Amino acid sequence: MHVGELAKLVSLSANHFSRAFKETFGLTLHGRIVQLGVELAQRLMLSTEDPLSRIAVACGLADQSHLTRHFRRGVDETPGAWSRRSVTGARVESNIATVPVRRAV
């Protein structure tokens, strides 16, 4: 969908819609769509074992390099580095929650 089509839905010109969108969300429409794609990629990396190439396409990006470029801009690290750090952290937190606490007698 194009900006003009979205603007028409809310009875605004494309320019006014774009300005209002950026003022409201702090990002351009394209920037917000990319941000949502990166957030979806993060959730998919944590919840599936799919390769990054498949995750990229599922997020509406052209390929893995496209995902990596936008991911690095938004998260300040590559998807692989983020995934390794996050998955390890999630496993550690999960293990901590399930380890019984022993009390000294």
C-alpha cells in the first residue's frame, strides 16, 4: 500500500499524512515499517530455528543482507550476534527459574 492510499483512507493529502505520521510516531512510515520488521525478526529468532534468510522474507525484507542492514541500524548489532546473546540469556534465565533453591539447615 502506498502513502497516498493510506492518506486517502483518513482524508488527508499524502504530504500531510506523512508529516502527521512522523510527528506522531517519531519515524517516517517506511521507518516504522522497517522497525516493525526488525521487531518481528527478533521474535522469530527467539521462537523458531528458521535460518535468517527465511526470517528475512517472513518479515517482508528481500533477503538476509537486507535484514542485516536494517537490523544493525536499529539494534546496533548483527542479527547473528543479537540472536546468540539473546538465546543464551533466555536459556540462563529459564534455568535460573527452574533450579530449586536450597536452604541451609
